[in-house]
Amino acid sequence: MQFANLGAKLILSARNKDVLERVKQNILSKNPDSRIEVLPMDLSAGEESLKQVVHAAESLFSNAGIDYMIHNAAFERPKRGALEENEEGLKATFNVNVIGTINLTRLLAPYMLDRGMGHFVVMSSAAGKVPAPGQAIYSASKHALNGYFASLRSELCTKGIKVTVVCPGPIETPQYSGAASSVQRHSSSSLQKRVSVERCAELTIVAATHGLKEAWISYQPVLTVMYLVQYMPTVGYWLMDKVGAKRLDAAAKKGNTYSWNLMFSGKKSP
């Protein structure tokens, strides 16, 4: 919606075509002059399928090509201990969050290189910067994304390719989201302050259009933890070690897993 307000031509991609069409109509109802195409895509479908999608995307709008690729797809399972995960969950998470995202990038990048310009905006996570007890596999996938795109930026920055990695903390996502997510809403007793989707989108666009290499978007206490791990890692990791078991306990009880209380309360419940 915000890109449409700025006059951008949009290609909407996800697995569910009906939802994409509803999003398109919603945008057009408020921005009738917007130019929007719907291009269904499944990141986990494999390289050949993604090749066809990239070719189709590049041919839209009179072969104008893609200026910004917003990587926003993510798969996340409910919070659980690192040793409770199984191979199925591991593969499902990495197929979307890492393998599919990287495949789409390396298939699209050559077109951008031919034009001498292009920008990848990657929605990573605070869990890609700090330990995330209860989200070990998801955190691992986001760390992998951060490593790949930081390396890609270094390789291609002199050839006109830009990369902005965005690391949000807890976001107030819509309830109808199909993914099993750590940011699902719980009972009123466990609600936590989250950044709105609209604000996250606004700050993401600001970061990308100003050429930032990385942006963190969150309320406290997540930002504090991110700064500690980044600049005072010994203190940051010590703090997360104190929080880890209590965070798992809070998740099991459908409680607030981002609360200051996790840092200052006593031992986890038996």
C-alpha cells in the first residue's frame, strides 16, 4: 500500500492467488491509478518453477524489469526447545527462509546486473542477530540470510546492486496470517507492545530508499538485547543465557516472551 502511495508499479507474489487479488483490489480502491500485477509463486517449489516466475516478472510492465525485490516470505513453527525440533521442521523452515529466498535472488540478480541497478530488501529478524530461545531453527535460518546477503552486497555493490537487510522484533501481524508465527496474538493478559505492520513497512521503505545496509525495527526490550549482543557480546550472551529457560516456559504457557520480566524474575516455573 505504501509503495503504491509513492507511485511504484507493483508485482504481488505469494502462494495464495485469491488473497493476492484481494490485496490488489484493496490497493486499487484507495489508489485507482496504481499499476499492479499478481504473480503467484511458491518459494519452496524448486529452481525451475522460480525461473519461470522470474522470467514472467521481468516481462511485465513492458519489460521494465525489477527495481526492488522485497523478500518477505518466512516460515516459522511454534516456539519449542532446540532439541525438540525434527528434520521435517528443519527442512520446511530452511526451504522457504533460506533456500527458496537465495534461489530467487540468484535467478533475478543477473537481470539486475545487466541493467546495472537493483535493490534487494530482505525482511530478516531480530532473531537473526541475537539468540532466540524457543526459535532455534527460525533463528538459524535468519542468521543464514544475514550472512548470505551481507556477502552478496560486498560482491556486487560496485556493480549497482544494493542490499538492505531489515531485522524487526515483534510485529503486530494480521490474525489471518497463514504462517505459524511467534507473533501470533494471545490472550489479553499476555499482550505485548509490538510495532504495527504499517510502521514497520514505513521504516523499511525509509531504510531502503536511503540506502541503509541494515535496519533494526523494534520496541524494547528487544532493541536493548540487540545492542548488547552487537556491541557488548559478553554481556548480551550472559543476559540471554539467564532468559533462555524462562522464555521457553513463558511460550509453553502462551505468555509474553518479550517481557522485561524475563530478565528480572526468578527461576522458571517447575
